[in-house]
Amino acid sequence: MPTPAPWLLVCLLTLTGTARAQVPAAEATPAITPTLPAPAAAASAPSASATPAPPAQAEPEAFQGLPWGASEARIAERFGARLGRGACDAAARQTAARVGEACDSPQIDRYDVAGIPFVLRLHLHAQERHLVRVSLSHVLDGVRGDDNRWSEQHRVLRRLLSQRYGSAETTDVSNEAGITTAFARWRRGVTVIELHSLVTRSPGSSGREQVQITYQNVLHGESGKL
């Protein structure tokens, strides 16, 4: 076969380069990026909340819904117009000062319990004038020597106090030399409740009957420092 002329080779090479230039380059296959689910929103870190304050402790009850430390205003709100002031003579001032109480503490002149007319006194702290003690007192002169009504009254009061505060932790009865005493004590938290009955009799004369119920805050006074 005859060798092509040089000019023919040049033409063929030129046409081949042109044809290649006209062929589009193969498009690159796009990389397949896997579609991932959008990440769930990160759970918010729990905010550091302040340590919850401990629940407020209930105020220890003293008497008839009043707590120890109740103010005069709170006492007046509880008992209303019946409330007055106790007598405050020299003897009363001395007695009150000895136990750190106000001489003019509020009181109710007649506070009936089981048919017994008590004087209810709500004793206040001498300086801070808040409730530190409660007393119910009954005194009856002219008791006959054979009158044992006081004994029945003591039993009734003891039963009523036991219904409210449970069994008495201490009881005692004594009778000697014309003096009869009966005593019972209950304890509830910082409150000590005591029932005292006392009857004195003298030969040939009438006697005297005394009944007292006291509610005492054991943390009042010097014991509160221990």
C-alpha cells in the first residue's frame, strides 16, 4: 500500500484533534452522599435548680390552736372580746418577774370546762410579750368536810385531757393532815400539761378547793438554754 502524502497526514491529524475537541467530556458521576436523618435536638441539659427549701415546720401548738410564741394580736384574734387583763398588784408583779412573765398578761375571767368556772390566763414573755404559758385556775372556798365533789371533778378533767392528749405519763394522789392532792401530767412535744387538784380541810371549819391546769413550754426560760 502506498504511503500517504505528507499533506494528507497533516489533514487527518487536524480532523482527528477537532473531532476530539467536539466530543463532550464525560460528566463526572456525582458522589452519592447518604442522606442521614437530622439529629434530634439535643435534650436540654437540666438547669441546675436551686435546692428546694425544706418544708416549714409546723408551729408547736400550745392551747386551742395557738402556738407557743403567739403574739398578743393573735391571741386577741383567737378569743375576741372576752379577753381582758389580769390584776397586776405588787404580789402579782413579783410572781411574774420571778418567772420572766408579763404581769398584765391577757385573761378570760370565766372559761367553763365540765361545769367548772376557770380563769383562763395566757401568760406572756416579760420582754418579748409572746405566749409562753397557759393556766386555767379555779378556787372555791367554803367546801364542807364531807364534800368529795372535787374528786369527781378531777376524774372528769383527767378523762377529758386523756381523750385529747392520750394517757397521762404520771399520776399521783395523796391525803394527809387534812390536805388532799391529786396530780396528773401529759407531754406532747415541747408542751407539758399538768392537772393539779388540792383540797384543804380544817377540823370544825369549811375547806378550800383549788384546781389548776397548766400548759408549759419546756423551752421557755433557763431550760431553753440547755
